[in-house]
Amino acid sequence: MNQNYSLRQLGWQPYYQQQLSLEEYEQLNCARITAHHRSEYVAQLETKKIALPINKNLPAMTVGDWVLLDLDNHFVRQLDRHSLFSRKGAGSQIKQQHISANIDTLFIVSSLNQDFNLSRLERYLALAHDAEVEPVVVLTKTDLCQDAKDKAEQVQVLDPLLRVLTVNGLLEQAADTLSPWCKTGKTVSFVGSSGVGKSTLINRLLGQEIALTSGIREDDDKGKHTTTARALFISKNKGVIIDTPGMRELQLIGCEEGIQNTFADIEALAKRCRFNDCHHVDEPNCAVLQAIENQALDSRRLNNYQKLLREQAYNNASLKQQKDKGKQLSKMYKRVLNESVNIKRGY
């Protein structure tokens, strides 16, 4: 059954309005991508949902994108994105996979039981900083943890300005804790490992059981995988909420600036090193190593910083190599085709 929404309830903002000409505003319809399937996109207009069959003429889009459609609901063009989350696609093949677009706040969800991992949180923070989106860390399952305050303080050390929340998703108060970021005209996205309670929190915000949930496994105290595809939920008074599947693998690609912002403390220390190209391994007068020795910096944090830089550099180089190879193959195919045509014409 189709529901009616205003553009603002779909997350429309002045940033998108400014991209429209007067003619487009009067003659075209605005729609938001709510799902991405193998053969089609699903787009939500103010009065109905429609399917957009995927073909070579459509740009690569993702959940959260805005598009313009003509009166027959044919694709006209995609609007520029306010923000975009991407990662290296799962598997051995190096490719960039879009996660979601046009997000205002990223809720990075981690449970306080066995899922708690500072290095993984830093990965998600790099993703948020690279997209220039406000990150909010949400630590769930306080009912299963005896040291929630201590763990919240460990996360706060990563960034004194970072918002860190602790909640029990089974209680109604969880929605009140997240509500300041969930308002009409805003879009929030939930990311985190499988079973940390993302879907439970979304149901609390929406006031009904829409997102699938499941309990924790008794053998390892971890949540079961529930969300299997990105889902966009529209609330008339709580904004737009995007749920993403738990990511078994989150490898960064094209994210150097995000890493630098996430580890701004290390970047600042590095400017005081003796050598401009200091790798912070065994160089003399290394300010970063001195900070670790003085216990002003955790060695785990430095190790993760270096690991993420190496990872994204490798993925970037591999992606560029693939693109260059693709361009060379394309040129070769064109040359062979032209030669074949010339032979047939007797040139």
C-alpha cells in the first residue's frame, strides 16, 4: 500500500533544492532511492513507490540517493550527493561498493559485550570523517555489561568531541536518547557488526516492529545476523532511518583524509618528529614513539593507524591499476574494431 509523504519527510533539504532549475522544479518529480536490488532500484515519490530497472544508461546509485523523474516516472538525472559512504567490496576483487548516500548522522553501534572493539570503531569513524558526516557512537546492551562506564570512557579517549551514548535497546528510553538526531528532514544511518542491536534501536525509534530482530546466541554471547540488505525506513516525525547489514569486513578505500582526521592526535604529534617522512617505527627523536613511551598515546592506536593507512593505500593502488587496465582494454577493442571496419571497406 502506497503512503503519502512530503519531500521534507523523505529527507529533502535546501542543498538538493538549489540543484534544480525552475523548469525542472515545475515539470519533474523528485524521488529517493529506498532499495537497491540485483535488477532494479526502488524509488519513493511523495505519493507512491516505483521500480527503476537497472540498465547501462543509469548511473551507479545507492540507498539514499535523490533522482529526478519525468511525469512518466522515467529517470532524468541524479542529484549531487551531500555525503557518500563507500567501502572495498567484500571478497578478493578490488572494487568500490557504495553503502548509503545523503546521510546527516552516522550511528556507529557496538555492543558492550564481546563485540566491543576500539580498532573497529576507528574504522567506522574514518568512514564518517571521510564523508564529512557527524558520527555518534552508540554502545548497546548495557544490561549485559558490568563496566559500561569504563568502556564509554575508552571510546571518548579516541576523540574528546565525539558523542558517545550508552543504551539498553530493550527499554523505551533508548529512543529518547537517539531522538535529538532523528528529526523530520534529517537522515540517519546505523552501521555496526551483526547482532549489536541496530534493528532493535530502529524499532524503538519507529515505535513498531518493522526491522527484523533476533536474540543473542548463548554459546558466544553474540547477536545473530538479521538484516540482510540495506533498508530505508521513513517516519513522519522521526526523519529517515537507514539500516545496513552487519559488516563482516569493512576495508577502507579512498579514505586517507578520513583516517587522518580520525587519528588527528597522531597527525599532530608527527609534525614534531625529527624527520618529515618519519614512519614512527624506530627513527630517532620520533615524537609519536616518545608519546607512547610517556603513556600519552596507546600503542594499539598507532598500530591501527598504520594498518589502516597501508590498507587503504593498497586498495587505492589496486583499484587504479584495474581502472588503467580497463582503459587500455577499451582502447585496444576500439582499435581492433576500427581496423576490422577498414579491412571490410578495403582501406
